[in-house]
Amino acid sequence: MIDDLCDGPCEGDIAIAMFYCDFRDQQEQTATNIVGAILKQLLVRREVLEHVRQVFQKAKMEVGGRGLRLPDMVQMLKQAVSILPQVYICIDALDECPPKHLLELLGSMKEVLKEWPRIRIFLTRRPQVEAEIARYFPTRLTVPVIPKTQDIKRYLENKLEMDPEPMAMSDGLHADILRIILEKVSEMCVGASTVPTPCMILY
């Protein structure tokens, strides 16, 4: 989806910011840092950079030189969005965001979207955070993503074909890799009805 946005016919008229949540880096993935990372990506646009630089300097003077807090970041994000024709914000694996920061992040995105409804927010997540998302975005569009064995097999085969040392892998090893991974994937998400289905959320 990111590639489609970046390579689309209107790429010059849109700004794209993305963030990938990772449970292994929860200490750094605060709502403030996530919003800051999104803002930083929008600053590559020259017209945004100068505008937000002025806001940053003003905020820095007002708060005595200390680090910016989440409300400051959200306000600067609003300023950036206000002068761009179209903005897409993509956050992947939202369920891996630390619970104590998830609600702050959702609230921040809702605040920006409420003031600038022309922006588009794309989230991926597992169902365990559906209730939290529903609280902030009751009119969301949800698209379930169900993995298919054939798609996974095709992906694995493509990756194996790109092996820089193909002679190091026998046909037997190649077949075993495909068989074992497909069996494990099937156990985890294809054949197990109790496993939550990953979903995409669009606003």
C-alpha cells in the first residue's frame, strides 16, 4: 500500500508519513515519539519545514527550552497538515503499541483528523485493540486481511529464488523450507479459527 501511494500518479501532490510499531521497542514508542516521527517525515516538504520551524522556536521559548510534550507535537502536526494538499498517515501493527500510550496516540490522531478531515489515516492491527479504536473512530472502515496459503507459498518461492548463493541450497532443503513454514503458518493463522485476523482500518 505504501508503494502504491508513493508511486501513484499524484505522488507530487501528496505527503506520506508512516510508523511501524514494534513490541521489542516499547520503551521508545511513546505517543509523543510516534507523533514526532510522523511530523519529521512531513518536514521534508520545504513549505512545511519553515512553517513548523517557527512554531517549534516559539514553543521552545515558551516552555523554557525543555523537550516538547505531546500537545506541542500535535499542534505542530496540525500546522504541517494545514498547508499540505493531501496527507496520508500510516501506522502499522497498532496492537504492538504499548497500552499506556495507545489511547494517547489514538486521541492525538482523532484531534488532528477532526480539525483537518481531508487527511487520510491508515492503520493495521489485530482485533485485541478494536474496542479502543472504536472509542475514538466509530465511523471507521475496516478491511479484514486473511492470509492464504497460496499467497504465502508464492512469496516464499520468490524470496528463495532471490538467494544470492542458490548453489548452497539443495532441492530437498528448498522443499523442506516451504513445507515447514507453510505448516507453521497454517497452524497459527490459516487453519485456526480462534486466531485473531489482522485488519486494516481506514479513515
